Amino acid sequence: METSTAYKEHLSIMKELDLHSDFAKVREPYKEGFEKIYAEAIEADVKVSNAKAFLEDLKIEELSTLQEYTRLADEVVVDELSDEGAYNLLMHFYEKYDFDGDGITEDGKARTLSYIPQNMDSDLKKAFVNAINSTDEDNMLSMMMLTFNIDRLKYDLAQQVDAMSDAEKSYMREHASFDIDLFIEEQLQEPFHPKPISFDDIMARIDNILDPGPGAYSSPELQEGMQIFSDTLQSEYAQVKEAKTQGLQHQVSSNDLLQRDESQELSSHDPLALLLQES
């Protein structure tokens, strides 16, 4: 299993996320088989670099179990998987990770966006997970859409348009409402790397739903649920920050006491200090 600090910190937060009850329900028939394969993968110390080799040794029935448990549309063909996709196929949902940092989490052949993006700082991740866990199931998906990466969607669209034939591009140039050549150039000028998502970014997205601009619309039901989520997220974020501050203050105090004890210990062995004390 991968053990980098960033990975371990992310999955420790993701593990606390309570998913919709249907998530576990549809996977229940395959859970026992998946857990057996997972245990074998952990025993074999599977990492991104050797996950495909591990999969190649599995039986067809076991690959089918992974397909069904992960809810993949197509059969698992190991040769068609990336290293990242192979590793994530063997992991629980909270252990799936975007190892190459391109904003997409490959899971088998599927290309997905994480429930909680890695490009959030840890404080915001913790607060967001806590707020999601406080949300009723009917509104959970709507709240998770607050982290949707529209920039990644634009990048993927530009790649698809760029791969079109000349005839298809000519048709697009004639009928599209935007300059497709400029769009492709702007989006694909460098490899995609997701920008960090801040607390202010999330709050701005919430504000756009609570107070939609001209031409936009948010239903009263969505706005009501979003207002509740907004209040919860702000409260959770403040609590996470406060706990972090208190933790740092405690650490500083502990370090001060340790240094004071060490200083006193050194003084007790210092002949000059002992003479001064005696005098």
C-alpha cells in the first residue's frame, strides 16, 4: 500500500466521509469477495508500481468481483489499465487517489472526480467532510457538486475537440458559439494541474447559488438546503481552525517545558553553576 504523507493524510480524512446509504447497498453482494482480494493485496504490499502485476494473477471471477464492486461498466482488462487505475481498483473508496495530480482519479478504466478534491487544504477537507456528514441524504449530492472542477471539464472537452477530424472541426467552427481554435489553444497550452480550492472559493460558489446572477436560477429547495450547509460549513471550518490553533499552542508550551527541563538538567551537571548555587 502507498504510504506517502500526503496520501495517508488525505485518506484519513476521506475515511470519515459518510456516503449515501445506496452506495453500500448496491455493493453488498460483492463486499465479501472484494475484502478477500483487498486483504491479499495488502499482504502482497501492492503499490501503484506493481498493482497491474497483482491483477494479472487474479482469476476471471475475481476480476469480475472488482468490476461489480467498483461499479464499472466494462470488464476489467488488465493490459488496458494505467498503473493508477489498477491500484485504485483494489482499494476502498476512501483510498482511491489521483497519484499523477492531473485532477482525475483513475479507477479501473473509469476516470472520476474525487468526492473531496485533493487540491483542498486539509483544514477545509476536514470541515467539508464534517458538513457533508451533517447533510441529509437527499441534499448530499448537491452539496458535493460545490467542489466540481469545471476547469478539468473544459480541458477534457478541448482534448476531444482537438482529436476531431478536419471535417468535424470545420463543422464546429461554422456552428459553435465560440472560437474553437482559441478554446483549444488556451486549454491545452500546458498539462492540466488543478488549482487549489480555498474556503473562500467554496463560499463564493455557495453565494452564487443563494443569490444567482442574471439568467441563472436556483430552486427555493436548493437554496434552503444550501443555506443550512453554508452555516454548517462555516461553523465546522471555524472549529477545525480553532482546534489547530490550540494544538499548536499546546505544542509550543510542551516544547518550552522540555527546553526548560533540559536547561535545568544541564545546569545540575555544570560545576560553575553548582559553585554559584552553594555560594
